Amino acid sequence: MAGCPRSGCDGTIDEDGFCDTCGLEAPAPSTGSTPSTSSARTGTSSRPTAVTAWSTPTTSGATARSRRGSTRSTRRGLLGRGIVDIPSVPKRDPREAVLENPEVPENKRFCSKCGSKVGRGREGKAGRVTGFCAKCGHGFDFTPKLAKGELVQGQYEVLGCIAHGGLGWIYLALDHKVADRWVVLKGLLDTGDADAMAAAMAERRFLAQVEHPTIVKIFNFVEHQHGSTTTGYIVMEYVGGTSIKDMIKQLRTSADQTACLPLTQAIAYTLEILPALGYLHGIGLAYCDFKPDNVIQVEEQLKLIDLGAVRHVDDEDSPIYGTTGYQAPEVGKELPSPVTDIYTVGRALAVMTFPFDFHATYKSSLPGPAEQPLLAEFESYYRLLLRATNKDPLQRFGSAEEMRDQLEGVFREVAAAEDSQPRPGISVEFTPERRSFAVDKALDLVAVAASLPIPRVDATDPGAVFLAGVTAATARELIEELKAAPLQSVEIKLRLARAHIELGELADAKKVLNSTKTDPGDWRVSWHRGLAALADGNAGQARMAFESVYDSLPGEAAPKLAIAVCAESSGDMAEADRYYRIVWRTDRSYISAAFGLARALLVKGERHEAVDVLNSVPETSSHYVAAQLAAIRARTTIARSAGLSEQDLVVAGQQLTRLDLDDTRRAHAARELLESAHQWVDAGAPGTSGTVLGCRLVDEDLRRGLEHWYRTLARQAATRRDRIALVDQANRIRPRSWI
């Protein structure tokens, strides 16, 4: 076996063409005589693994777990979602796709019956392209059956081969009966294989139903006589772009040999493809063999190609096709289903974004953040991959739409991290914050429990209509009304538990939650357990509950906000900083995250960044003024402001002057600022020329300013005692004089 040509790798290339150490495919030879695998094609495939399903069909649990189906699966959007720019891929001249010397590479030759290697060279001699399998005796023939110029059904003129796939050769042809349009003919790789023939016939039946803008169009199914043998061909749309697999190969040829797609680009592609898979699932089909090879970009559109492995989800007889490293581990024991397709999407997304040996070492697992910096940098992305590729099908996303919703949130988070521009989105799972917390006071876990977002009501729940008609004005009245409900559904029990939490009746809330039975993967009970633990002051227990929700919903902001609160309450300011930062950087509607991030930064001594965060609260927020005042305090409070400068004081004074405040609030803020300035001057600050609120930064001026604001506060005081105390403060601070 040849050594791996990649720099720094001492592995060897096996007969399948992959390195046994780095796991990457060997770079293609660059000699001019080697035919290139065309990027303009309708289907390519690594060796598909044929599996005979022997088990009785099992319920995947997708319908029960997912609170929503795939009703939006036909919705399409632009590549990049308007969030990032995806480079356009020019449409190629179809003639450029034709292979000069079409042949199946030796490392791609396998027996279609038993999967053994066939047609391999020995002792320097090339392998046979026709013959019989040494293991099972089944015949093989890897030669193209159609020649250039041959006419199929008197309609399709063959121009040549453009690619080969796991189930057959792909030919480019002209349709002379329909405006000489370009079409593709897909035939069988081995016409003597009954399973392959059956798969093609099944494909014809399925694809007649398929009509989706992201799925390659099927025009016709024809037969052609080759001597005494009749071969079937599927006539489909020609897609003249570049496959995702070829994009990655091009990157590795021109740059780092382990290069992958930018994360935002790979996610954008996956977001575009998931509705197509959801469409297939909606009409009872499983795609079975999703991978980067089978997605082509042409101009600004994606196409899902190579539908040869598509099958009905309840088909117990047809052979199952998939690709090693992508196929879900339960396939073969259970039938393919929407959740096995979800697994392949997760695996393909990982392959697109970081290099790893997905054929062997990580055949059914993923490397961790310690091995892949990308996964350490984007925790939400890592958690999304873990859920999509969970070995337990019941723990995966329940539908393509559910995965798409969470991937959309991760996409916004990643894009915001790359350029620091917020990418807000509307959550399909949570309400907005019920109220902002810890804005102008210390963190209070009871208040947080009453402020965090709550799960949106599942409209399909039997109790949803009853909840919509609830009229109770208080939590106590609500409890009585819910207990008298004609049924006790999950939504009614969750609302009952929340009412108990609001009243501080935590034992009753936990009792209700313990009696609430949900399907595997339903995170709503865990969320309410977290709220109950927060109200009980147990941040550690609450965090465990919120972490499980984060695992299920990696694209949602609410779990990250809740985890940040738990970390702050436990004194882990590094973790609090990280999670508050993710939320605030992505979506500026979570005002609590801005104040939380500022608190974490101030504890860490990062005063100027805390000021920047508070100043980033938008003017449209009802807490804008509070944020501005907090920024002034963060900038100038002596106790927190090591390195306080004249510039800090001057800028803070200008900021306060611009604010539209009532008299009492302005007086308090002015007094605080001038007290900081006076302490700074009193500590021996150098000579200055600036002014703060009209006062020069000298002792006498600052004392006069403070005296003015103390007397202003005294006039506003609510009680005689407060007024006397403030007048005494004014008298103590006023400049000394003979009068």
C-alpha cells in the first residue's frame, strides 16, 4: 500500500483510497491523462453498503417527540439566508463534463452481491473490469454500456459518461424531442445484479411523485437493448454545477490538505437541503444516502441528486443502500426512517466542517472539542452534531424541520461570532423574556425564575384550547382552575407547576412535574425543573436541568441565558461571561444578558469592555437609560475602576448630560459621578484641564458641585430625617469659607 502523500502524515493509503491514520481521502493525481470526476453531474457515490433489513419495522418516535411536523418543508430561501454571502457557482457547459476515458477506479470496484473487492490489480498488472467475484462467484462488469452517438428510445442522443455512482453509470444526452435539452441517463453499474435492477425500478416508482425545487427532476424512465440484455435508464435533469464534495477537494488541492468549508457556508447548505428531505419524509420516503457527494450548487441554488437509495419508510423487502461513515448504526436492524436521514445529515455536516477519520476511527462517533478547535469554539454547533448523530434514534431531532429550526439558531450564533453583528431570530420553542432581571439590582434567583422565557404552548396538546380560555387573575385562582380542568394534559400540568413555582410552593411544583409523563426527547419538564430549582436557590441543580435542555435545543438562546445565571450565582464568572456573551452577541433583545455580561466583566476587572457592552443596549429598549447609567457607574466607580482617568470622568459627564432624566434620577446620578471625581482628585490625581458636569476637576469646584446636588436631593427627600441627613452631607462637603 502507498504512503499517505499529505504533509506530516505517516499513514498508508488502503485499497479504498483512504489513509489509515488521518482518515482523509488520497489526493487525486494531477496528470493530464487521468480523467477528472466531473463536478457537473447528477449523482456520484462512494461504495454504497447494501444491507438487508431483517427486523420488523419499528416506530422511530419522530412524530411523538417533535411537537411540530414538516409542514414547512417545501419552503425555500436564498443561500446564506440573508445572513452571510455564499459564493455563486457558475453553470458549466455540459460538454466539459464528459469523461475522456470513463472507467471505475480500482479502489471503487466491489462485488454488488457480497461487497468484496473485485477487479483489483496485482503485481503491477491492472485489474479486470469484467469477471467474477472470487468470494461468491457473482459476475461483475464495470464498463459503460452506452457509446457516444448512440440513440436511446429514438429520443436521447448519448454524448458520453460524466460520472459513475454506486448504482450505475451516468451519461450526458440530448433530448431531441424536447428542444434538444440536456438530460442525464442513469443506468445500472452491473446489469446482472437483481438487487440493483430492483432498486432502479423502485426508484422509477418513487420519483414519479417527487416535485421539489431542491431535488433533481426526473423526466422519464426508458429501456435500451444491449444485445440480448435490456437495461433500464432513468432520464433526469442535468445539473451543471459543483458538488460539495468537489468543493472540499478543490480547497484541499489549492490550500491546506485538511481544509474544509467555512462553518457558515456548510450550515447554509444544510439549511437549504433539510426542507427537501422534509418533503421526502412528508410523502413517506427516506433518502437513505445523504452525503456531500449528493448535493450540487449551481449558481445560487442547491440540488439534491442521486436518488437511487430512496425508499418507502415501510418497505421491508427492498435492499437498503447507504455509505459507510454516514449511515446510521441501527440501519439493518431497523428500517431507514426520517431519523436515520437526520443522522446522515449530522455526519455530512461534520465532514464538511472539520477533518476526521469518519470511515474508521470515528465511524459511529465524533471527535471532541479537545481534538477539534472548531467544536471548542462553537459549543452550540457541537451539541447540535451530537444530537443529530446520537446512537439512540429517540434522542435525535424528530424531523428535518426540527433540526432546521435549531440549526438556524446555531447559524445565527456562528455568524454573529464571526463579525460581532447581532443576528436575532424568532424562537419557535420559547417566548421572549417575560421581564428583564437584575437590571438595576443584584441577581435574585427567585426573580430570575419568574423572568426567564417559557416554552410556547403546543397547539396540538389536548389541553391547549382549555388553557386559551383560562380567566384566572391570580396564581392561586389559576391553580384551582387548572385542577378542575376536564383533563390533565402535559401543557396543563406544566402551567400548573409554573403557578406553584410563582407562589413559592416548590414541593407541589416538583410533585406535579414528577407526575408529568412525556415522550423521549421532550425537554419541557426539564426546563420547569430548572425554574423550580432556581426559585429554591439551588443554582447547581438548576444548571443540570438547563444543560439537558441545551443539549436538546442547541440553537435556542433561553437555555444559554439560564446557564449563565446559574454560573454567575455559583461564582463562575468565566462561564457566566461565555454564555451571557453568546446570547447578547447574537440577539440584543435579551437585555438581561447585557447586564449579566457587564457584571461578569466587572468582577474580572475588564471595566472598559463592560462599559462597551452596556452602551450597546439599543435606544429602543425600555432599559436604555438604566444601561447608560450603569455604564457611567462602571466607568467611574472608584471601587471597580483601577486606572480611572480624567478622560473616563469627562466622557461620563458628557454621557450623563445627554440623558433625558427626571430630576431625582439626575440628581442621584450626578452626585455619584462627582463623588467618584472628588475621590479621584483627593487621591492625588495630576493636574487636569477637563470638566465634569460643569465642574473643573479640582477639589474646590467638585465640592461646590456636590453641595449643590446634595441640597437638590434634600429638597426631593420624602421624609424629614432623609432631608436633614442630606443637608448635613452638603454642609460637610462644601468648600471651607469664613462665612
